[in-house]
Amino acid sequence: MTFFLRWTTRLTVAVAAMLVAVFWLVFFSARPPLTIDPATLAGDGSTINYCELPTLDGSGKRAAEIPKGNTPGCAYTHFPLPILRECTEPLADGVVDIRGLWRGISGKVGHVERVEQCGDRTVVTSSGIIHDKGPNLTGGLNSNDTEGMVMFTIGDREYCPRTSAGVTWEQGVLNFRVLGWGPVVVKRYLDGEHLIWEYADGSTTRMERLCTLPTEHVKPQPRGPRYAPFN
């Protein structure tokens, strides 16, 4: 009986310590450095015709020559310019062209996201966040970013969870894996003229193509419960 209690106590302490460590890593570890081009964040991505896609003819920059895009703080303040606007590297073998501006018509209706691609690089910009995966000038292949949902605040500082994912194309499906090697948590793929987005919460969203950004998406809506335990 004594042995069982000791074993249970040690296991409980170990699990509690692991949970505390994960919580600290997700919310209190150093935020990823902001490596995105300042001109990209300062620019206005709402004025672009996203039905006129860049020609990927190799005449401009390659994916690896452009700084990595990521989210400033927990969210950008307005829809930024495309991160890969100067990239003309042709898509890599096995990569499906899903570039453009998309809006949910079933599932998460009204969700809007911009997908950029060149070479073997993919950037998704939506709801205040910028997730950039693939070869770049300033960071690793995986996204190193925040999720955008503010869970709590302490003073004037907002705390949103850290995220990291890598992507691989497998039989026409863009799979997003936790840390680049973990389980698949997000999928994107074409179904006719629509882009399908399968999310980690079990939802499936069908999206139609847009040419211009709806005005209500120029500035992202605040996300998350924003608990204020010490305020």
C-alpha cells in the first residue's frame, strides 16, 4: 500500500510538473522574433485584386531570398501586403496551386484567408495571424508563431499560445503537422473550384474564391476570452 501511494504521488507530481512546463512554454516562453519585412506590415493588403495572381516564371526572387513572415504580437492591426509579392519561383514538384483569397461558404462561414505560394513555400494570412512555412531568408522551415487567440492579460500585455507547424504535400493535400513531425492538425486541398480547409477542431470549411478583401476583414476582430486574473 505504501509503495502504491508513493508511486501515485510521484506520478501526480511528474504530470503536474509537465503540465506547468507546457503551460509556461506555450504562454510565457520568449515570443518568436519578428522577422517579417516592416514594409509588408505597414502596407495595405486590402487594395489588391487577388484574382490577378503573380506569374511564377522565375524572373524575380526565390522563396529562400525573402524574410520569413510571422505575426506581430498576438495579431496584426490591419491586413498586410503579401509576404511573397516579389517571389516568382515556380511551384515545386507535387505542389498544387491554391493561391488566392478565399471565403468560407460552409463550415466556418465568413472565414477569410489569403494563401500565398512560390517554390515550396506557403503563407496563410487570416484573422490577425500570419503563418509562413517553407524556405526563407531568416528562419527555419516550420512556422514559429502565435495562434492569435488571447487567453488572458496581465497588465497591458496580451498572452496568446505559441504554435509551430510544418507542411507537406501528400497526394494533392497540404498537411500541417505539429512541430513539422507530429500529427496532422490541419488540411487544405482543392475540390473543383473550392478550397477545403479541415481544422483541428474537427470542422470542415468549404471556401470560394474572392477578388477583393471584404471591408470587415481589413482589421481583425479580437479573439479569445481575455481573462484578466490580476486586474
